[in-house]
Amino acid sequence: MFKNFFKNKSNMTTENTEFDQEIDEVTLENNANGEQLIIEELSVEEQLTQDLAKEKDKFLRLFAEFENYKRRTTKERIELFKTANQEVLLAMLPVLDDFDRAMVEINKSDDELLTKGVELIHEKLKNALVAKGLEQVDVKAGDVFDADFAEAITQIPAPSDKLKGKIVDVLEKGYKLGDKTIRFPKVVIGN
């Protein structure tokens, strides 16, 4: 009986051990699946984080590109507005030159009303052109000649040593539209 008891006891122990092993195996499988799920979730999270970072980078690049485009088109538009009147102003420059020559001749006359009337019209024209951005290039006799700012028509023997290599006479005024010279002054320089 004791023998059977111990035998049964050992069978029970073996059964319990087998049962414990089955529980441990199920627990290990659950833990393994759980860990696997955690590993998969982390990799999915990492993947989503990477995808988000890529999309964020794309967005930032696209946004920067759009900002550059806006700046460039704004700058081009401003430049276009500055020089849009160029053709009209170039066409008006001979009229302004004629007015300047007329003013010199009219000032020689004794008719004050005629002189005053033409002066008013001349000033009105000059003010209208200046309002559109026209500026006179400041070059006068006695200045050092610079080919970047004036056009030499001819060279003459200098009347004095002081005028050698300098501007002797300005034949035609020069004009700028904004920063751009639209007509260079035509000058005579001394040799």
C-alpha cells in the first residue's frame, strides 16, 4: 500500500510536473506572443515615426520652395513696375530736350508772360516725369570722365590743363529710371 501510495504520489508529482510544464509552456508562448506583439508595435511605431519625419521634411522643403517662389515673383513684379514706364519715358526724353532748348531761347526774349507760361509747362512736364521715376544723371563740365556713367561723343584739345581727361561740355543730358540708366549723357572730353 505504501508502495502504491508512493507510486501514485510519484505519478501525481509527474502529472503535476507535466501540468506545470504545460502551464509554463502556455505562459512562455503567451509571453513570447506578447513580446512579439510589443516588438511589432514598436516597429510599427518606429515606422510611423519615420514616415511622419519624412512627410514633415517634404512639407518643410515644399514650404521653403514656395516661400522662395513668392519672394522671387514679388521681386520680379517690383522690378517690372519700376521699368514698365521705360518705353514711354524714353519717348518723352526728346520732348524734354526740346523744351530745355526752347527755354534757353525764350529766356533771351523780352516777353515775360511767354517765358512764364512756357516755364510752367516745362516744370509740369518735368514733375510728371520725375513722379514716374525719372531722374537726371548728374554730370557737368569739369567732372572727371567715367565711361560707366557717360558717353563720349568726341574729344577736343583741352582749353586748359585742368580739363585734360575731364568733361568739357555736356551735349545731351542723361537720365535714370530707378537704378537703371536709360540714357547716358553725351559729353565732349578734353585731350
